Amino acid sequence: MPHTLIQKIFARHTTEPVTVDTIIELAIDLRAARDFGGANVVTHLQDHDLPIADPTKTLFTFDCNPGGCDQKYAVNQHLCRQYARTHHIPITDINQGIGTHLVVDTGRIAPGDTFVSTDSHANILGAIGAFGQGMGDIDIAYAFAHGTTWFKVPPTTRITLKGTPTTQTTAKDVVLKITKDLGANGLLGSAAELTGPYPDHLTLDQRMTIASMGTEMGAIILLFPPNEAIRASYHQTHHRTIPPLTADPDAAYDQDLTIDIDGLPPQLSRPGHPEDVASVHDCEGTPIDSGFIGSCTNGRLEDLRAAAAILKGRTIAPGRILKIVPATDAIWNTCLEEGLLKIFKDAGALIGSAGCAGCAAGQIGQTGTGEVTVSTGNRNFTGKQGKGDIYLASPQTVAASLIAGYITTAATIPPTPSSLPRTAAAPSQKKQEPTTHHPPMRLEGKAWVIPQDNIDTDAIYHNKYLTVTTLSEMGQFTFASFKGHESFAKNAAPGDILVTGKNFGCGSSRQQAVDCFKSLGISLIIAESFGAIYERNAINSAFAILTLPAATSQTATGDRLTVDLATGTITNTTKKRTLQAKPFSPVQRSIYERGGLLER
């Protein structure tokens, strides 16, 4: 049977038939937990007396808080270190950088391998033709213990990039264009393969930039077949022979899309939505306060060299600040050896220790109320990097804009920077308890309808509350940063049912975005579709979710609903109509009835 690229990788890691929508048990070559999710993984393993399947294929990565400067992060990191010592599990500690980059650069993951992590951008491994997936802490605990996890074989979309962009255009600009064309849920639940002359000749760093933003389109993964340069690099650096890995010529694709990038100029995403993309020219002249260069998307050596070439001999505009964070310590040291750090310092930039930085609360890259920043990150959801407004762009655009004091390109940096002042408003000032689970298959409750698509996990449960690990405390923070719905936690009652739109729970892999509803006593979420990681987290923690097309147009807030999870039948007793959702799958029902993936 002909296979797409992801099907070929899966077939190497399971004994079951690999067909679309089939649920298989997938062997995982390397399973990792980060510093914010790692402590919960350890707790799950200890509470359920689970073993470690193979310590050599297990890893902790401390990249969210590389300074260890937050007390709760420090406690979590210490807990993981102690557990790792006892079980002989390797750690990439706070002095080493972003875990997903390290497993590539050290050769721990090679083309064709499988990798899971509590990082929603673990699918960056698609850059080398490997499978990577972000998962919640229950999933990762299971993978630590068994070396496998269940996974539904996704459909594959083939994306052909047609044409050649301008010489100023970077891989970041291209992936922003892809995100614009496909939207926040255009690849929801799908794998994608990128083809065409443009992706075939991209470097590893450029491929990682594009692969890292698959999550922002709802994708399981964006896959590049490993080219000769990547295979040669593995042979030379890691002494590993990598055979060619491509899809079969007659493989079946769910969609065949062409995206025209011919003549594409530099792009950026406007605040709040990665898919709200325009050319830099359309936003040129917008005053900014700060900039950030780094993250798993653009913290590579090529990115920093490109920024340094623009910053050399120049200084950042008065009253602005540029923050730069290399992805790994090895990149940081190369920047030191090549004199890039001196260029950054001479320009007036702040340089941080290697790590994720801006995507994690409390780290370099955060913004205050009213602050406008231009960032190389992959997300600009409201509240993601603080209370400011975030534009997403390439390192070149960020560097040029910070020199100018407003959004611009490297080709249009003014001889005199803007001194226009900006005034920002002043900023406003436990272990999960075990529960006895007796899950009902029939639910009744009042509907809360939020007719909005692409509600992300920062809107559901903001990252500034990620250090809250006690279930009973989580509910109060539900939708606390979601404009117009801040009072949801106060007004919702136990047994209520949330009804919402497409791609609910897109964004990060945080389990708290599910647990906060459990804490409030919400009995069920009915959505038109769910973000892939969110769906797994809900199923694995025995929280009831159902998918119903056009759910928000058929229900109103206050309607009384009766729901049969086994059949998917939803009876709206207020409107006297019956709706048919997709019922629980056998796997979902099994996990739900036993109280969670880790329960026996």
C-alpha cells in the first residue's frame, strides 16, 4: 500500500495497519518533558507507581525558564532533577537551550524517528523528516512508562510552494504567507508535506522556521523530506547513515494545495492572530516600543547572523529595547566567537541565556500594557507575551524596525531613527488532589454558547497561571484573559455545557486549559472542532468533549441540553430539537470510563 511521509514513519513504529483515521499504538524513540510540564509528569508517574520504560529514550528539557528565576519553576525543575537522578534520566538543563533544537543538533533524533514532548512545537522535528508531537503531561507520563502511546493516523495534505519570493524575503515571511492562506485551522488534525523547488533547497535553520509554525495552522506536523544536505550532515556529524525518506509516488493525499510565493515581499502578522498577515509595507511606519529575536522559530545561528548584518554599525532607536535570545547554548557561544554578541551589545540590545524566552511568562520578551513589539516568535495571541500588542516578523524586519523606531524593512531603514515617544499604561498589579471518578454517559445541563473560532489556550488559561498545579485553584482563571468572557468563571455553574466554534483549544499543550473546566464542574464541551493537542488532553484526562458541526448556530446560551455520549445524540429540550454529534470512539470511551489514560 502506498504511503505518505508520515505514514511511512508510523509504519516503522507500529505493527498495526497505517491507514487514515486508524488509531494505532505508536512506539516513541524519544519522549521528553519540559520544566513547566515535567513536575506534573513526575507526579503522575509517582501517583500511579509507573516505571520508566527506557531511561536512555527519556529526557527532561528545561527551556521555558532558563534562568530558574521564578520560585515555582525552580521548585518544578528541582523535582525533575531529583527524579532524573533516581531513574538515570538525562536532562538538558537551564544552561543548554531549547529541547526541540537540542535533540536535532545532538543527533538524538534523526529523520524517520518519533518524538513527543510537553512542547506544542515539538512538531518542529518535521524540519528533518521526523515525527514530533506536543502532548499534555498525562500523555507524556504514559509514554515515559510504556515507550508508546496511542495516535490516530492523520490525513496528509500536500502543499506545493510555487514561484520564487524576493531576495529580501525569508523563510519566516513564507510561512506567514502559508498561515495567511490556510488560516488558523486550515490544517486542523492533518499532516502536511511541503514540496517544490523552494522548500527543496532550504537550509535546516530555514526548515525549522517553517516547521515550527505548523501548530498555528492546526497541523499535526509540517514535514520536509530530508534532502541530501541534511542526510550528509547526519553522516558527517553524528556518524549516522540516513537512507532517503520520501512519500511513495502514488500515495493518496487528502488535499493537494498550491501556494503562490512568487515575488512575495516581507510579511508580518498583526497583533492577536498569527494568520492575520499583511506585507510589511502595509504596516510601515507603525511606531513600536520593543523587539524580540529568538524562540524556537527564529533563534538559530542563521537568524542571528542576519540580524547582526543589519545591526552592525547602527544603534537601536531612542527609547526602544531589543531583546535577543539564541535558541541553544552552542549557538550563543558561536555568536560570541564570531563577534555577533558585540554587535548586538554595541547596538544596545539585551542578550539572554539560551532558551524559549518570550513564549514563557516571566522571561525575556514580555510586554506591558499598551506596549507594541515586533517579534520573531510563532504566536501573538492576546496575552501571549504579556499585555502588549505583538507583530510577528522575520529577524531582518525586527532588526530594521528597532533601528528605525517603527515597522519597516531592511531596505527602507531611515538615516535618522524616530524619536517619537510612546507612553504605555502602567501594568496592573500543589499537587493535584486525587478524585474518585464515576463518569456518567448521559449528561444534562445549561448551555453556554461562545460562537467564536480559534479560541486559543492562552485565552482559555493564560500562561501566567501555569505554575498553578492544584485543580481546585484552576477554575477561577478560566477565560480570565479572554476579552468579553472574563466573568465566565464566576457565573458558570457545575453541570453547565460549553458550546463553541472551530479549532477550540488551539495553541499550546497546557493541560490546565482542560483542567480549569473540570475545576469549575463544566460537564462537557461541544465544539465544531478541537485543536489536536487539546482534544488529546481532554480525552486523556477523562473530560467529556464532543464534536458537532455548526454547533453554535443550533444552540443558544441558556438552552437545556441532554446528551448521550455513547451515541452522540444531543437533545435541546428548550428548542425541542435533536442534534447528532460524533459519539465517543471506543478509545475515548475506555479512557473516560476508567477515569483517565493513566488509570487501570
